[in-house]
Amino acid sequence: MTKDTIKLIEDSMLGEKYAIAQVISKIESPNSQKFRNEIFSYLTERRSLHNSLTIGITGTPGAGKSSLLGEICREFLRMAPGKKMAIVAIDPSSNISGGSILGDRTRIQLPRRENAIYFRSQPSQLELGGLNPYTYHVIRFLRSIFDYVFVETVGIGQNEISVSLISDISFLVLQPLGGDQIQFMKSGIMEVPEAFIINKCDEIGLANNSFHMLETTLSFLKDVLPNQTLPPIFKTSVVKKMGIEELLQFIILYPNRKDKVNEARTQIQKWIKEEYGRFGLSIVPKLPNPPADSKSLNYFEILETLVSEKIKQYAKIV
């Protein structure tokens, strides 16, 4: 690893936004495996391990996800002094031009030179599931710096649940009159979140109707929900500044962290399918155990290398 790279990482650990942006740009570049290996190995050696919480924010287009995050940022500065948060916002890419507006940042206005909050936009690059192909790796890096990492997906459909696979807790953001009980019950929607947010509750009557409809639906489906318990439902309004404090308090006090090795395995399976298709999945039916503890930051690269070697060995035999 070069001295310049080490300096970038060290500056990133101090919260220097330019350095963080430079590292992320390198992570997002094609064929970045060698660079990822270097930085995550270096971070592991330095034991730069945060007990970070990853929060997924997903929902249909127009549900107010970006505006809600803007209010969360302002409330976070007041409620969590000494803590730091990062936001990764995914914007859709055009099927025609391939470009992306990256307009989510226009709804999140931060004080100048505020180092407690970092914002990063990503184009979806036409990836399904609401995320970018490199979102997972960017989040892993940000976890080593920030206490809370928010991931805002593009507006998703009914079975795109990728964000729940890389988040410790994920929220599905809805808006009043966004659907009836059958809509809520459709496969995929209830599999995404650990909690729900009914946003844009500017009109209390409509908000309460949607709240009770969703609550009734969840009660009906309780037997098939995780832990067979009802997930919390929050009512929020950016216009009326309602419910933001309660939502953020829930996030700050959230105790659970998902197993990062299982998370890495899920992402590796996704990578194998993208790189080698069903052929690759048939070669590697069972992923090997990484020769590192579950707290290692470079577990993905360890698995990636092991899988690549196994596929190369198979190709030589064939």
C-alpha cells in the first residue's frame, strides 16, 4: 500500500470529507478488488471497528424519503452530540443515457463545515433492488468511521428487498392512501422492513386511516412475520415536524446488530450470480468459512478470493 493511500485512510478516520470521498471513488471504480483488499486489511490491522448501525430507508417514489432524512439530520445534530452519521443515497440511472441526476442531496441541507454528517450520492447503474453494485462496499468503509450509516434506496417496487440484506434495521416508508390491505399483504412488501414509517402525515385523518389499516394488516399476518411480533409503525410529517424525534430516538437506542459474516455470504452469492450466473452458483453450492473472525472488516474479500480460486480450479479441470 502506498503512503498516499495510507494518508487517505488516516485522514478519513479523522472525518476529512475530501479524503472519504476519494476513498469511496476508488472503491466504486471498476476492478477495485485489490484496493479494497488493501484498505480493509489495513483497517482490520488497526482494529478500526465501530459498533455501527446500518439503517435502510426504502419505499415507493414520492414517499418523502429524502425530505425525511433531511429532518433526521437536523434532529440528529441536536439529539446525538458527539456521534456521527453518514448517508448513502441511491438515485435511478436512465435506461437511455445511463446518467443520473443525483438530486436527493437537494432535500438535505446541512450546516457548512459540519463534520458530524457525511452525504454520498450514487447512481443505481440500472441495478435492480434499489442499490448500486458498490453500495455494500461503500457502507463497509463508512461503518469504520461513522456511528450510524443510512442507506436511502431508489423508489422500489414490491419485491426488491436488497436493502434489508445489508442493513441492521430497515424502514419501509409509505404515504397515506398509498394502498389498501391487499396491497400491504402482497409478497415482498412485508419481507423488507423491521419497522414502518407513514410519512407525509400532514392531514391527521388520512394518516390515522392508513395507520389503522396497516396495523390491522400486520396483525393479520403476525404468524408469518419475523419473531411473530408486530413491527413498530411511526407517523411522521416533515411539514409539521411531527414524529421525527420519536423515530430518531428509536434508531439511536436500537440494540440489535446483524451477523456481518452472514451478510457477506449473501453479498458473495449475489456477486457469484452476477459474475458467473447459475453456472457459478452450481460450482460453489456451499461457501467456505472465511479464515478470520466475524469482526474482520475484509471478510468479503477473503470469501471473494476463495470463491475465485475455486472457480479457476474447476475451469482447469474442465
